[in-house]
Amino acid sequence: MSFSLQQLHMFTTIVDCGSLGRAASTLGLTQPALSRAIKRLESTVGSPLFERHAKGMQLTAIGEALLPHAMSLQRDAENAQEELDAMRGLKKGVIKVGAVASIATLVLPVALGNVLKKWPNLRVEAHEGVWDKLAEGLLTHEIDIALATSDVQTDEISAIADCRWTDYSHVVASANHPLRRKRQLRLEDTLSQQWTLTPEGTSPYAHMKSTFATAGVPFPEIAVQTRSVTLIKSLVARSGFITWMSEPMYDMEKAAGIMDRLKIDGLEAPRTLTAFRRRDGILPAPAVKLLDELRHLTSGIPERA
């Protein structure tokens, strides 16, 4: 059994448009010509792909089974054409990457800068989000690489074992926060403070909750929950709040003397950051270039003793 990319494109266009007439208009074909092409595809498959109704076209069970494969084959063909065009200088390749905030703040910008110096014809589509959004982006082909703290692999998404590294999170406060005057600061001492944090379901929230549980300390009341890193930093710097944040997230404010970690006895909170990809299909060449640079960068990040 073999299909042409043209047949698969017609098939997916009908699915997108919902009717033969709208699909024919989109493709610039007559409706009879498109109908004949789909019948030839159905003959190749050996079964109807659509149930034809007065209000449109509905996929059969066989059509439902064919659809994800048809979409994947088309995307692989587009990636291959894009790579060949880029090699001939006809078209720029596209790096499609997503990352959680801490990676988007430090490691990813450095990696992208280095890649674009070597391959100036490439362009970048970068997305920032929590793991659920990144996983969805991988499955819909909105991104080709996801950089996150989650280590949940599925039948469709796999971790890239040789592209992972460690960073550390801390309780962060302004440079003049009253807790800095306390000797031998303990994690329990933070419970009486006003906290701001990203919402439940985000990586910082989960990491902080796990760290407090491991230390046997109750999880504090969070006065302000927000996905806005800018707001969190402003609350810490201007309003006396404390937060939970990885080192790369506040390195500029630390350098400026605005905020820094609180030195809490016994607190050590590492987390593993990992690159992920779809299991199926070939990783596009622009994504491979970024991945190679990430491997180079993260291999130089030292582990703490």
C-alpha cells in the first residue's frame, strides 16, 4: 500500500474544511476532481475514509486511523524540503523550541545565540510555558524540542538522555529583608512571611512543595499566586515578599544587589532539567543544531558536591 503526498494533502484538507466543496475551493480544484482523487485513495486503502452526509464529510474509523499518519508524513516531508532548501540557500530553516521560564532565562538564550552565530540563515520560534503546554506543543508539532524540569515520559514523548543538567532553587528575598538579620536561619522561619509563587501545577510550586515535605516543614500559605515572573520579582524587591526561585531566574537582580537567596541551614534543592522530543519522526536539522549546542553548554555546568 502506498500513498502520494498529494493524496494525503487532499485527505487532510477535507478533514480541516469539513466538506468536499470547501476543500476543493481551498485546493483550487473542482469538486468532481477532488472526489475522484479521494475515491482513488480509498481504493488504495481498501476501505471508505469518509461518510458523506448532507452537512459535510465525517471520518470513518479507518479514516480516523489514517489521519495522524497522514499529518506526520506531510510534516516530515515539509521538514525535509525545508532542510534541503536551507542547504541550497533558498530558504531559512526554523528552530522550534519551547522552555520553562528558568531555562528560557539563561541557558536557551545562550544556546540560541551561539547557534545563530554559526548558522545565520536560521530563524527561531521560541515558546515559554509550563510542562503541559510544552508537551502539547510537541504533539501538535508547534515545537520540536521542549526544555523542562518534568521527567514524565509517554508513548509519544521521550527524554533526550544525554541532554540534561542540574540547577538549584532557593528561598529568595530582597537585599534588606528582615530575615537576613537572623542567625542560623531555618526553613521553618519562612512560614511566618508573605509568600508569592507560581500556581499549583507549575514546576516551581511542585519543586518547593517536595523540598518542604522532604525537610518535614509544612507548606506555607501563598499570599499571591501568579504566572508573572515580573510581578513575583517586584513583590520580592518592593513589598517584602519572599519566593522560591531557581538561580538563573534572579541572577541579574542578584548582580544588581536587589535580591538574593536566604542562607538557610541544611537547605539544598537541586532539580534536573531535561530536553524532550517526539518519539516518532525525524528531528529536523535546525533542532539538531540547537540540541548539539545545548549538549555542549550543559556538559560544562558543574555538579555540586
